[in-house]
Amino acid sequence: MSKLHGKVAIVSGSGRGIGRAVARKLAAEGARVVVNDLDEGPAQETAALIRAVGGEAAVCAGNVTAADFGERFVATALDSFGALDIVVNNAGYTWDSVIQNMTDEQFQAIMDVHVTAPFRILRAAAEPIRRFAKAEAAAGQEHFRKVVNISSVSGLGGNPGQVNYAAAKMAVVGMTKTLAKEWGRYKVNVNCVAFGFIRTRMTQPIVMETQDSGEVRKMGVQPALLEQLEQNAIPLGRLGTPEEAADGVYLFCSPESNYISGQVVVVGGGIMF
């Protein structure tokens, strides 16, 4: 039997990239997954991929920064599958500038998606988790649930041009450690995965990308920087794949992590900071 058989997972930002790989990994291990993306199309594509191999998936499309999103995301899991066992806060993006050029809007937008959105999702999950945990304790059952928050080596070590992103990703670490202490009594393991450089849209060679708002933003990194990272900064000698990133998340969703909580693991090919 798959290790996550019967579990219900919600994964934000799972319409593409690392989030899609996480959703597919959890589904492959037996979890029923609520998929989210800003856009309906990519979310439905991920759900279709899960269903195509015999898994179960529901879709909750929309912007994670919306005030009501956390409640809607959790409700989708409860309405679709009647349970909530795994929360993966993955959604996010970067909007870089050195500090003298960074606007208030830039700073706040990154805080909203990487800090406020996970906070609201976890707040929405608190009451059903408490309710399920009390019923299980009364029945003499020990049932572990999992929260995996996503941070970054930029948060742990800083990164020029990313004062907003680094600040947000370090805040995620504090959130993780606090909830590990608050939710331990409910048998919830709360951990954090800090990604190094993974091959996604955020680490592609620089392109100009049009946002849903119509704004054009620079996405990606300089090709010379990627080459330098692979040659000098990453001991394993290459960027990671989304699937390898998903494996790191899965470690904290598996039963083997039942006595691990409040921890941060770097998935970065040995990168130091």
C-alpha cells in the first residue's frame, strides 16, 4: 500500500513547476490532492495528470493572496474528500530589485504571497485540524498530519536584489517553528523545505514575461550566473529538477517524519550559505 493512501493534501501553486511535481508525487504515493494555481487552466492540467494515472484530484483555482482564499482552499478539501492531512504552502514568485530601487508595492506583494497567504491558509486549517485531532484522541488513535512550508536559501543566507523575497522566506521559517510548538498537541508535524536553485521559470535565462495584470516583468537569471553556480557554488554540480525538489517535500509528508517537527532542510545539491 502506498504510504499516503487515504490522505488528503492541499498544495498551493501546484499548476506548474515545483508545485505540480509535488502534487504528482503525493498523488503517486496515494494522496488525494487539491490542486491550486492562479489560473484555472494549469490547475486543471495538473489534476488531469493525476487522474490519468488513477489518482484523485480536485481543483481550487485563484490567487492565494485573496482574503478569502485560505477558507476556500481548506473547504475544497473538506467538501471534496472529507478530510485534511497535508498542507504544502508552495505558491510564490520573485520580483527583484536592489533596495534603493525597490518600491513599497514590490516589497509588500512578495510578503503577501509568501507570508500572508500561508498564514491565512494555516489559520483556516486550524479549526478542522483541531476538531479531527480531538475526535481521534478520544478514540485512542494517533493520527499524524503534516505541514510543509517552502522557504529558500535566499531567506537563510540572503541574496542581493532580493531583500523582499529573503525577508519573506525567513519569515516562513519563524512561522514553521512557531506552529510546530502550537500544533504538536494535535499531532501535526510542521517543517520547512528551503530550496536552492531548481530548474523552473524563476531560474531560466532572463526573459520578459507579461503578468495577468498586463505588466511586463523580467523573469529568470543571467545565464553566466547559472553557469557560475553550477561550477562553483553547488557541490553536486548542477541545478535540481522539480521532481527532486518534490522529493524533499515528500520526506516531510511521509510517516518517517512522524517524530520530526520544527525543522528546516535545504534541498540544494549541497549549496552552502
